[in-house]
Amino acid sequence: MTGLLKGIAAICVLVVTGAAFADSVTYTGNTETSADGSWMRPDADFMMIDTDTVLYSVQSFNVTADGLYDITSIQGLDSNGTQFDGFIFLYASSFDPMDQLSNGVAADDDGAGGTGTSDMLNVSLAAGTTYFLVTSAFDPANTAFGSGSGPFSNTIDGPGDVLLDGAPVPLPAALWLMLSAVAGLRLIRRT
């Protein structure tokens, strides 16, 4: 019995002091039906502002560990069946749709999958910084490039947990394991 307890304690110490299991986060939205506003989006290097006004959706988040993160977006078909041609932007510390060129970190129009995808790979993020992921469009209307609004699914993945603002804060896997071990010890003591 003592060996089992020592083994459980050693596992708890290793998990708590070692690398926690990082969780990627995927969330969905729709700029056609629930946009946060409209803006004149910047270009991908945050040097100029486009002259067209497009709808956008913004999600703030934090990460629990410094490192390189991948941020991807898959855009779907709008209510008319036209492919939404999304464009994603990442801002650090603050986001102001009227000050589009400030605090920009990364942006992408068409990802590896072409129109309907956007990829920002190996983006350096820091724990303790609030980030704002803005999902917008390349163009405001149905054009040869696609629709100016529609549904999307964004994923943020990296070495730390990703905590979306407004979402419940998940317990780290190490804490779940430790709580499970304590519950197991209580059961062992009863028998």
C-alpha cells in the first residue's frame, strides 16, 4: 500500500512540476449574422488601410505560456451559398477598429488552402498579454474573390493553454490529475 501511495505522489509531483498538457481552442462565429462592427481593414503588414468597409468579429484571448502558436481560420459559405473570403488579424494589448494600424502582430488573407482559409503560423505570443483575433473579409461584397461575410471556425494552438475571454477557464490537466489522485487516496484510506 505504501508503495502505491508513493507512486501516486511521485506522478502528481512530476505532472504538477513538469509540462502541463496544452489545449488548443477552436471557436466559431459568423460575420454575416453576428458581426461586432464594421471597419476599413488594414493590409497584411499593417502599413495601409483599405478603402472598403467590411464587417468584423473580434475575440480576445490570453495564453498561459510563451512560445510559437498557430492561428488558423476556415471560412464557410454565406447564406447565399458563396464562399466567405476571410482575412484574419492579430493585435496585442488592445484593438481599436478606428486605429487599425496600431498594435498589429500578424495577419493573413488566404492560407495554404486558398480562398476560405487563413493561416498565421509560428506567431510568437507571450503569457500575460491580451491578444485580439479579428476575423474580417478581404472584400465587402460578393465578388470574384468570394463573399464579404459568413461563418468561420478559428483555432489557436501552441505550447500553452489558450484562454478565450468570456469563456469558462479550464482547469489545467495537472490539477485534474492531482484532484483525481487525492480522491483515489481517500478511497484507499476507506478500505
